[in-house]
Amino acid sequence: MWGNVFACGRAAIRFRDYKPQDVTFRSLRRWLGQFDPVDQAHAASLLKHIFYLSEREVARILVEQNAQLVRRLRDVHGIAPKKLIYVQVHDAGSSSPVMLNVLRDKAGLERVGCQFVDSRDALGISRATNRFGEGALIYVDDFAGSGDQFTEARNFAWQHVIGSFSEFLLIPSICEEAVFELGKLGVEPVAGHVHAKAERPLHESSTILSIDAKQRLFDVCEGIRPKMPLGYKRMATMVVLYRNAPTSIPGIFRGSLNQTPFAGIFPRTNDLPRSEF
């Protein structure tokens, strides 16, 4: 019992800037109380395996990883900052434009002449790449799970590139599945964290939990979200970012749609009742 209390206390401090819904000691205790008593200790143990990225940590990783990449491109490949084209890879209002704005402002990218385009702006991509003829495309986002969304956006953008450009994905966290997919495209990930399958307690490749405990928690996930109990493509990821949780996390963290009958601790914005938006 006391172990669960301490786990909730530590988690409330770690996750305190989660945006869609406040994560507090009380909400964590309520979350644990939804599990059968025999499962509560296992559920509490999952909290220490969450790889949480706060707003400050996300900004720090983006700036540090970008600085290393810019230095390498300049010193090793002779690519000047003015030939770096930063690309937002999703619609306005999603995480990619926000991440690019954070990086642009904190790293002073405009001051050194870097370019910025949207992956869906075919004309803008053609003009920017044609102007330089060579350089680097640096896609920016906050998290890549399967790599499916990124691949779709990148493939559209690449059709309109004119010249010789190397490609990079600058990102705070990426799953090993996405790293594999990027390899097929010839895109190099520049990440602060690579999320391995073995790090995910509910993933079939992980041995963190006993077989029995994993099955019991999977059954809870299936009751909450029958179509995606372990998240998108059953990835069972444990990365949570301050702005939102990925669709690839297990159902016990997101909770039910509208948070009824099961309330999660990391609901996505569209999981919440409309009155809480």
C-alpha cells in the first residue's frame, strides 16, 4: 500500500505540467483505485517506466540536438546554415509546427539565415530547394512511433525537392520501429531518446512484467479500448509528452473516450469530455 502511495507522489511531481489534464496525487490515487486490488501494485509499477518529456526538457533536447547537427553539417559536410531548410511535417495546430517554433526562437535560426517550409507546401519546397541546389532538409517533430505519419508527409515533400539534399528528422523521442522505417527512406533520425520495445512493460517483446501480470493488465486495456488496447499497432509505448500522449500508449493511460467508465491519467485532448476542453 505505502509503495503505491510513494509511486503516486513521485509521479505527481514528474508529470505536473501535462497539459490536457492536470496530473495530481489525487487523480493518480483515483486512477489506481479503478484496478482490482491484485493489480494495483503492478499498475503503480508502470509509472516509473513512463518516459516523460516536460516542456523544458523538450526544448532543451531540440536545441542541443540541433546544435550538434548544425555543427556536423558545417564542419564535416561544408553545409552552411543558410542552406538548412527546416520542415514542419503536419497540419497547423499539431505538434510539429509548435516544435519548430520553439526551436526557431530558442536557437535563433532566423538570425543565421535558415529557411522554413511546410511539408505540404509543394511550391515553397520547390522554390527553396531550387534556390540553393544542395543542402539539408531537417524535419522537426516531437515524437515518432511507427513512422507512418512522418513517412506520408516526407514522401509528399520529397516529390518537390530540386537538387541534392540530405534529410534528417530532429525529434526528442523516437521508437525503434520508426528508426527502421526512416532507414528505408534514407532519413537520419537525430533524437534525444530511442524508445526500445524492451522498455515497454506491456509490449510482447518486454520481460519487465511477469506473463501473468502482463496478461491481467492487457485485459484491463482491452476492456477500456477494445480496438486499440495497447495503442496504435499494439506498440504499447511509454513515452508521454507535456502537450499530449501519443496514440500508441496503452489504454489504461489514456482511459475511455470521455473518461467514462475508466478515467486515464494521460488522456489525449480528444479523449476528454467537451466541457473540459
